[in-house]
Amino acid sequence: MRALYDLPAPAKLNLFLHVTGRRPDGYHLLQSVFVLLDWHDTLHAELRPGAALSRQDIGAAVPADDLVLRAARALQQATGCSAGAHLVLDKRLPVQAGLGGGSSDAATCLLALNRLWGTHLALPALQRIGLALGADVPFFLRGHAAWVEGIGEQLRPVAVPPSRFAVVKPPQGLETPAIFRDPGLRRDTEPAILSGFAANPLQFGRNDLQPVAERLCPQVREAVDWLAAQGLQGRMTGSGSAVFAPLGRGQALPDKPPGWRDWTVRECSSMEVHPLVGWASSDDSSVGR
């Protein structure tokens, strides 16, 4: 095997996001439900002799030392692999949006190189590597809708009905650290229970980060208000500036306002599973085979 092409790295939505506390080390304790979307970046991976790693951008440019290259180096270090790779990233997901694009890219890179290099790490081992890269990476490696707790590392499968969403991304992005260090952030939401979510999955809870985000980025409130004017109940996803709203059966995506030339307004559907589910064994006994 010399190359793997057209590997998807899908986006996610946080259907809700509650901040339930804070650990002594400063990390925030969260509850959320993540679902996958049919909107994705694409990664190509080519085997190269030696241990050199390189990346080429054919969509929007990303930072020179992005999560794709960091994931590749982490897999090399964890396995002692001496192979290299040239990675081509077609970046379509907006950055600082709360859609998990960078973490998804990292997860797809780990799955791809684990196969291309023949390192044969099982899913639990890949998840440990992924968690060191970012709290959302293990979710994309698992590849199913999940009830998420802790700092993002505690995942339980959860059933979410197939859904369509309007997703609105303003031009301005949001940096996660700025939200979590804001003194106005609510950090004491009462922990929820799964049965409460299951009773009304698309309208459950809220995003505790949204009030701070709306102050830091007024375009978030503008997006929510525009969706409300269309009869849609919008909320922010994750810690970025993208806002989403469920679409009813047969409900069309509204046209974006004329002045929103630089805004993204897109219809997306949820996905039951990640397209690369099964690329790594879930059995730790496969490590080193």
C-alpha cells in the first residue's frame, strides 16, 4: 500500500454543551452530545521513504504545524515507526467554528497512517494518542454519536434521530481559550441525565459558552436572531462562532441575507457513523500484531 486517497474528516455539532465544574488543574468539566455531520475536510496520505513528514494544502491554508502533522508525529513516536508520509489536506470546514475540524483532521490522519504504515494500533491506543492532541479527537476516532463528559474523554454511545440542520458560520471566529478564561462564564450547571436528553434530543439544554461568545463575537447573536426570524431555534455549537438550528421535515434552508456575502449558510445532515469506522480494531490485543 503506497497511498490512501479521499479520506473524509467530518464535522460535528454539540447538540448542547453544559459546563458543570472545574478541576483543580484548570480544565473545565463538560457535558455534551456530539453528532457527526455530512460536511467534511478531505485528507490524502502517501507513503514516503524515511521518517520525513510533509503537508500540502489544496483548500484553505492551515497553520504550518497543524494537528495533522502533530498527529503524524505522535503516531511515529508512540510506535517507533520509521516511515514517513506526504499529507494533502483539502480544508473545507471553517476554522474557529466549533465544528471540530482540526480534531477531525487529526483523527483521520491517525486512522490513515495507522493503516498506511502498518502500525496496527487498536482503537484504545489511538484514542490515548488523540486525547493528548485535543479533547475532541477520541470522539472522531470512535465515530458514533456520543454522550460526552469529563474534559471530553468520557464517551458513551447515544441514539440521536436522523436530522437536518441549518448551519451558519459568521466571518469572525472564536478562540476557545478566550471563552474558557472569561470570568463571566457559567461553570456550575447541574449535571444532566441521559434520559432527560433522550426525551427531547434536538431541543435539550443549552450552550453555556454562548453568552460569553455573543459578547466577544456579536455576529453569533446576529446569526441566532436571523434564524429566529425564520422560525428556527438556533444555538452555538462547541466553542466556536458557528450556530445551528434543526430543520423540520420538508423545511427548506433559508437564503442568506444579501449583506452576508462572507458568511457561510449551509444545510447539513447528521451521520450515524463515521465513514472510517472499523479502520482500527476495538480490541487492545491487536496492538503490535
